[in-house]
Amino acid sequence: MVALTGDRNTPRRENPDVEGHPVKGGANIFAGALVMLDAAGWAQPGAAVAGLTVVGRADAPAKAVVNGDAIVTTRRGVFRFANSAGGDAITRADIGKSAYAVDDQTLAKTDNAGTRSAAGIIRDVDAQGVWVRI
């Protein structure tokens, strides 16, 4: 393709915060779970694994037997997940920094020496958990 030389009617999605992703074989994603893609692009529940890419929160459950036989609908936005504990607990001092996936509902302050993937940007912390922008 070459650069435009005139106007272009560029298509857009009506709701860009909602997407569907094919689920990794053997994965069981619960509604409300943090959803991440592996290196091949298959959706799976959030986990303490390096190299995953966060795509959103699951709107509904999805379970796949083989790669791609289910689609999970994800939504981007600001969501509250559980906070980690001890030295990895997220505090108000961490607002604006990255949070890292411990599992499909828990976030931590650190990447644990490169063994966790980023899950989003911390927006707030309250008694119930961590608000993160995905």
C-alpha cells in the first residue's frame, strides 16, 4: 500500500472496548476473569506467566476443548480485581504504575523477577481491591 493522496472512509468499530478472542484448548475462562493472550494469540485466564498480553475482562464464561472452539467476549475499561498480599500488595503509592497478573482475579505490584505479565495500569486502590485500566 502507498500513503493516502485523498480522503479515506476508514471503518470503525461501534464498541471498540468489546472484542471476541478464540480460547486456548483446555482453558476455562470464568465471567469476570482477567483474560490474556498467549504468544500464539489464544485467550486464556490471567496467570503468573511471562509473555502474556492482557486483552480485558471476560463478559461471559468460555471453555475450549481444542484451540479456537470457543470465543470469549472481553471488555476493556477500569475494573476492580483482588489485591496481592505482603510485599506484593498494591498501595495508593502505586497508582499510575503497572499491575501484574498473579491469577485470573489477583494483581500484584511486581513482575516477580520477570515471571508475571502486565495486566494494566493501576487507577485506584480501596479496601475491596485494585482498580486497573485494561
